[in-house]
Amino acid sequence: MSATHSLLKRQLKRCFDDPDNVPNDVKKFIQLVNDAYIQFDDDRSMVDRALEISSQELFQANSEMRAIFQAFPDLLFRIDYQGKILEFKSSTDDDLLFPSKKLIGLNIQELPFKHIKTKFQKAIQKVKDNNSLVSIEYSLKVNGLKNYYEARLLPLLNDQIIIIIRNITESKQTDLALRESEERYRKLVELSPDTIAIHSHGKLAFINSAGAKLVGATNPREIYGKSMLDFVHPDYHNIVIKRITHMKDKGKDVPWQEEKFLKLDGAEIEVEVAAIPFKYQGNMAVQVVVRDITMHKKAEEHLRNAKEAAEAASRSKSIFLANMSHEIRTPMNGIIGMINLLSDTPLTPEQRQFALTVKNSATQLLGLLNDILDFSKIEAGQLDLEQYEFNLRTVLEGVIDIFIHKIEEKKLDLNLYLEPNVPLLVIGDPGRLSQILVNLVGNAIKFTEQGEITIIARLESMKNNQAEIHFSVADTGIGIPKDRQQMIFKSFTQADSSTTRKYGGTGLGLTISMQLVHKMAGRIWIESPIDFAKQKYMILNDQSKSVLQGKGSIFHFTAQFSVQAQNMTNEFPFDNLKILLVKTNCTSRHLLEKTLQASGCHVTLADNANSAIATILKNPGQFRIAIVDDDGTRRDKSELVKQIRNIESNGNFPFLFMMPPGNLEKMASLTCLGAVTIISKPIKPTHVINNISKLLDIQVTGDIDSVEQIQEKTKEHLIKLKSIKTNVRILLVEDNFVNQKVMQALFRKIGITLDILDNGEAAYNVLQQKKRYDLVLMDIQMPTMDGFTATQMIRTQLELDTPIIAMTAHAMKGDKERCLAAGMNDYISKPIDPDELYRILSKWLVTEYVNQEIS
């Protein structure tokens, strides 16, 4: 028998005095009872262990659930069926809108949801009745802002409910924004003048009102279900199908393409179409935008026709202007050429004056023609600038030379001053710069009856090897009223219509000048009347100020030039050379003084002969030279020279006299006194410097190329041309008899006889016969065969490389380029400038013969 269980042992002892003395007949029963007790203990131990494990697992699960419960972002409540709050979870009191400490035990309908109390009551009742999930939505104001919430009620055991409340404000706002966006898109689509359609599964799923109208439908729904291809012109079917297939396969947009559509009634319309793939109702679809361009196409056609008509008119205008230029320049060449030749013959003073008048009139007419041609180029946008290396001072002094006779005629002073820091060697268009200055100076002289004209150049700025130079042309003329100053830059306009009758002019000059200035990256403006007291360089005496009070004008303009790599400024190497300057005019005296000072001179001023003598008496032996202006002396010049030389005790004391052109012959006797040089006014800086250096035998370094030196170069060309072999042969192809005579006379000067033909065909035939010429002067517009055709045939068929020089009255844009493209070597325009002719001849003949002699 196994060990007796303690409980059974106590019972046996109570029944039997000795538990071991149990009757045999009950021992078996007692054994069974004992085994049952033992089994019961074992079973109870297992149950206890299971309960212990279950308690631990339940505690763990409960802890995990509470952790999840606490970590849950939403607001949670556990309530009973009466709505009493048994438990809650909230991250902040803001979620509850109620202090959290007072929640337990309250009824959920007593929270600050009073206006939604009924919603919660109904929801709780529904959960009780159906034992299923119930959802409600409501809104509350939080910190003045409206928030939206969703509450979900779920049934629990023991007649309890859990409530999960989530803030859905952001989602609501997103939905609202999406609905508003959709509404805006819908309105935009409906209001769009373009057709907007959605093509899905090969059919129209949507089209706006504009699309319905485009194809002739009264309502968009009339054409729902149709294919877009129903409205595409058959010629474009294959193109559209390939395009849509490619778009769907590649997922790429189709850019705007031109097509033709058909309306419901069969009418054709021109359209532009673009398409994009996108998802529509869960499926891949195509959004198509169609734009009616029928009217646009018609407008394009009208514009194209108008453009072609305008271009034809422009070509006709250009041809007319070119022909007009040719027809006027051809006789002008004869007039000016013959006058030049006539001037070289012995003439009486009266005859010479007549010849000069004819030449001036012809030159004015030629200037008018040039203005008209330039204006036509500006209108056609064909006026271009050249880019050459040139000397700025040479251009300015050349402008002065043009007006020598006009200045003398009106007894005016013409002054020129370049500030020392102005770069002289620049790159630009010297001809157009000269044209602007000639126009401004010409106007200044035209409208000035007394006083002076002053040209000044100063450096405005220098940046990246680009110089901005400020030019000004000041006069003491009639001035221009403030209210008319902008008008003068308009075509065919002058400040006062009465001036046209008194002074003449077309009113084109300033318009052309303004356009040229703009092309030089500059600006042009006027200052009038002049406040002489504020002008740095215009220095008038008291008498002049009273006469010129409230008058005068200054035209300013700026221009951009590239500066040459090897440059110089307006300076000359005189080392403290002491000069006595005798000159009355205040402005010209002041500017000449500054020019001499920039050249290294020390200048003492005297405004008349008596003042000059008094100055020398005070400073005998101090001066190296005296510069005397004719306006500064009224006594006999020879007497003045002798008197000063006596004071200086120097019979060779040098004098430089400045005289108006008309007085030069009268003063020629002064040169017999020795060490006396006479120069013509207006005064040019280089002319003064060159003559000082010659008188004092001082070597001046640097490039001070003046107009006089350029004229010397022309004489050199003549000398070289005269020195070449006498058997040089030149062919002139020119149909105008007068021009033939002019050219013959010009060539007689250099001892060359011309062969003359009157058309290009004759020239070609002569050259085909192997007749040799050293140079051909070829006119362009001739009967039978023009110069272009003749030159091309000479180059291509005869294969001759004889220099051919175009000599033409055509002076429009591109004429020179056409001549060179035709095979000509150079170009000279009519009227023929003898200096330019001799320069070109020297270029093509002298070099050749020099090379022959060397070889």
C-alpha cells in the first residue's frame, strides 16, 4: 500500500484508534480512497500551475493591450450602455476639451459635445440594439477654428462600448480642396475656347461645349460615344492612329500638331491638336485639346501676301532709288569733273568765282541725294557701319577743311579741341562719324550769323578696350526753343517751318545723324539756349556775351569705338617750349592755349599787338616763338615782325601767322622776312604743331597724320603714277560721253592715254582677241551688256585676271559687294573723286610696275 495521504490518515485515526489496525475487509476500499486523494492532489497541482501560467499570460496580454491602448493616436473612451465613462485615453486635454481628472464617472453626453448629444445617444442605442459597429461625424470649434471628427462605437462584453474618436480635419480640408479644384477645372474646361475631350476605350467619354460647337453639335452629349477619328479628316487618320498608339506605349505627351477636322455637316476646318495620356476612371485614356486655327491660317495667308507685296514694293523702291542714284550721279560726275578740270585752267577771278559757285551747287545737290539714299537705307534697315582703323584727329580736322570757305564767307571762328586723354587710334566707321559731324557743323554754320562754332571731343569712359567718346558742336546762333527740340530729330522737320524758306534744307540730316549715333551705341541730344557762363570751353568777352545773350545751341552725341592695340593720346613732346600767343577771340585763344600746353608748351597770352610788344619788353629773350592771329593785330604785320625782332635782338626770331584763307595771298610777302610761316584758318592742332616743329627744327615723334599730310600722300600717288612706264594700257568701259571726256582729262594729268569702249560686250570682244590691258575701268549700267555680265564672262570664259575696277553711279547698300562678287577687284563710286581715283590706280598699277623693275 502506498503512503497514506495525510487527510485520510487523520480520518482513519478518528475512526480507528490505530490507523494501521484497519480491518482487512476495508483495506482495499481505503486504498482506493487513498489513491483518489493522491490523484486529487496531483490534479490540483496541475490546475494551480495552469492558473499561474494563465494569470501571467493574461497579465502580459493585458499589459500589451494597455500599451497599445496608450500608444493609439486617437481619443478612446470605454463606457457602459448608459454612457458612463469607465476609462479613457487622451494625449492632451485639448483632445477632450475638458479637464481629464474629472472624466471618470461622467456621462459622455455631458462632455462639451452638447450640440451633438443626440448623435451620441442614437449611436449608443444603435450599438445596444444591433451589437455592431456604428460611425458618426461631427464638428467642433477648437481655438476658434472649425475641426472635424469621426467617432466609431464598438460593442464590448459586459454591456460596455468602446468609442474611438479621430480628428479628420486635414482629410476634410483635402477633400474640400480637391472638390474645389475639380469644380474650378470643370468651369475652366467649360469656359475654355478650345476643345477639351477625353477619349477612353476608343470613344468620346467627355467633351466640353466648345468642342461640341467646333464640330457643329448643339449639345456635348450628342457626340458622346463617338470616336475622335469620326471628326479627323481621312488624310490624317493613319498619322493620328500612329501618334496615339505611340503615346500610349511610351506614355509621352503629343505636342501641338496641325491637322484637319470634319464637322458633322462635312465642312473642313484647320486645327491644332495636342494630347496627353492619363488615368480616367481607373483606365488609361487620352485627353485631347483641339484649337481652331482656321482664322489664324487665313490671317497668316493675308500676312504672307501683305509681306510679299511689301517686299515687292521695297524691291521696286530700292530699284527706283538705285536707278535715280545712277541717273543723277552720272551727269553729276560730268558736271563736277568738268568744273575740276576747268579750275585747273587759267581763269579770271570772276570766272573762277563762277566755277566755284557751280561746284558748290553741284556738291549741295549731291549731298541732298546722299541724304535721300541714306534715309531710304534707314527705312529699309539696310544702313550698316564699317569697321576700320583710323585716326580720330584726322577725321575731325577733315571736317574742318570742308567748311573753310563757308567760315570765311560768314566771318565766323571755327574751333577744334581734343582733350589730352582721348584715344586717337580707334576702330569704327570714320565716314559715318564724319557724316554726323559734317551735318552738325553745317547746321551750326547755317544758323549762326556771328560768333563762333566749337567742336570738342572728350573721353566719357573706357572699359574693356572700348572707348565712349563724347562729341559736342556748339554755336552762337539763333538757338532752338525748348518745345521744338525733340521735333528736330524727326524726318523732314525743322524747328520752325519759316527756317526752311530762309535757310533751306530737307530736315533729313538730324534724323540720319540720330540713327547713325544709335548704331554707334551712343545717344544724341541738344542743349539750347547756351548758358555761356557754365561752359568750360566757350569763353566769350563781355561784348560778345551781351550780343549773344539767350542764344546758341550745343549738339551733344556719344559713340563707342574699339581702341587700337598700339594707341596714343593727343600729346606731343615739346619740353617746356615758351610761346607768346597773340589772339583776340577768347574761346579759340583758350582752346589753342590748352592744345599747346598738352604738347608740353608754356604759353603766355596777349590779346593784341600792343600787349604782345609790352610782354616781350618785360621778358626779353624768354620766348622761342610768337604765334600771331590775324584778328589780334591791326598794324602792319611786317612792322610788327621787325619791332619784335629788334626788341629780341634776333633777326631770325620765328613767327607763325594764322590767317583767313582770303588773306593768304596778301600776306605772302611776310615769308620774305625769313623764319615766318603762314597757316590758314580755321586752325587745326596738327597744323600748328607741325609748323612750330619746322620753324624751330624740332623733331616731333609719334603719328600726327594731318589732313595736309593726307593731301601730300595724294600728291605722292600722282608722282608715282607719272613715274610708271609710258606703255601702260588702260581700258575705260563707259557709255556716257561726258564722263568719257572727264576720265580722259584726269588720265592726261598722269600721262596715260585711255582706250574707250561704250559697252560690256565690246570690252569682252576686245579682250577675247588677246589684246592686253593692265587695268580695266568698268561702268555697271550700260546698253547691250552691263558691267556685271561682262566681268563674269571675262573671268569665267576668258579666264583673265586683269584688274577690273568698278566705276559706277550705283551707291546703294550691297552695290560694292555685288561688284566684288562678280569678279571685280575694287570699286569707286561716281561722281569720281580724283584723289580716290589716283589712290586706287596707284594701288593696282604702281606696285605691279615696281615689282617688275625689281625683277
